[in-house]
Amino acid sequence: MPPLDTPAAAAPDDGVPAALAALGFRRSVAAGSLVFRQDERAESCFLLERGEIALRRLSRSGDEVEIARIGEGEWFGEIILFASRAFPAQAVAVRDSDLREFRRSAILGSPHPEVGSFFLALLAHKCLTLNRRIEQLTVMDTRERLARFIIGLCPGGGRGCEGGLEACSFPLPRKKREIAIELGMAPETLSRALRQMEEEGYITVRGSRLEIPSCDFLRSLIEDD
């Protein structure tokens, strides 16, 4: 693992307790570089401050599958840090990225109760997110999965854009193939679903951008809304 860089500030503005922030070190990772390798001993967890990280798993045949995409403000590696001693996937910087790295030994040795409380809350939130992910993949049909994903991208959180407008327009966050993997469907299935939703007036696809003529109309595809 690359060496640690500069100590993190002791007074963060991202919800991390000061006692925890003081344990971290900032690292800069160039696009295409590894943060950690698959099967590498897990001694640190990370908070992504800027950039984008892909978690990818290598099969025995050498095939690479992306299992998650980490965005700014998200933690990664923290669950494995407390449940296993090796990373089950590799972390690759998709773009130039700034991280805060926290050593396992420093976290477990901290005398401050807010450090433990923070990770308990973080892991509970991750469990809830995983439960929603399982529900998405096993219960929701293709259109509902895709509708929830698109609504989640809306700049207004599904309530419309600035100025009280009902319509939204935004770029897709990554390639359609990667989105299909995230949603648990084949790329061809995603393309068909997008085309069908466009024909029915729920969305408009313009290259790598999506337009939502009406957030409320799109929400009608989500059963429990």
C-alpha cells in the first residue's frame, strides 16, 4: 500500500468527529492508480473527499467486474476492516482523487467514545443501504429499478429543478454498461428499458444526458410512492 501522506485536519466539516479526523491522513491518488489490491491485508479504511473510486473484483480467469462506485463523501473499506483481514476487491481511482486514510490500529485504540459511535452509525447505515439494494434486485422489476435510479440522480431529489420547475436535466454519472451492472441487469435490458420509457414519455435520452419532463410522472413507476 502506498505510504501515508499528510495528517488530516482535526476539525472537519463533513460530519466526522474531530477525534476521528485527527487519526486520519490525507492521500492524493492519480487516475488509474490502485488504492488497495484484492486480497491485500486490510489495515485501513478510507473517506473519499474528491474524485471517484471503483471497487472491482478479479475472477480466477482474470475477468474484472465492477461491484461498486464510490462518490465524494463516501466511506469504503470500513466494513471489511472490522470483519476480515483482507480486501475482497481492489479499489481503483477513476479520476484524480483525494482520500483520508484511517488505520485500523488507530481506530480500535482510540479512547474517544465518539469514534466507536461514529462507526456503529456508519455500519448501520450501510446495512440499511444493503437491504434496499437486495430489495431492488430481488423484488422490483426492471422499470421500477431504473426509475428509482433516475429519480436518485435528479438535482432536486425528485422534486424538480431550481425555481420550482418540474423538469430535470442532467448527465449520466457513468457509462450505461456500468449502470446496468449496478442495477443488476444486462446492458441490452437497460437499453430496452430506457427506449421504452422514452417512448412512453417518462424520459428523454440525449446522448449521455437524461431529461425528465415530469418527476411526478416518472414517480408513478415506483409502486410504493
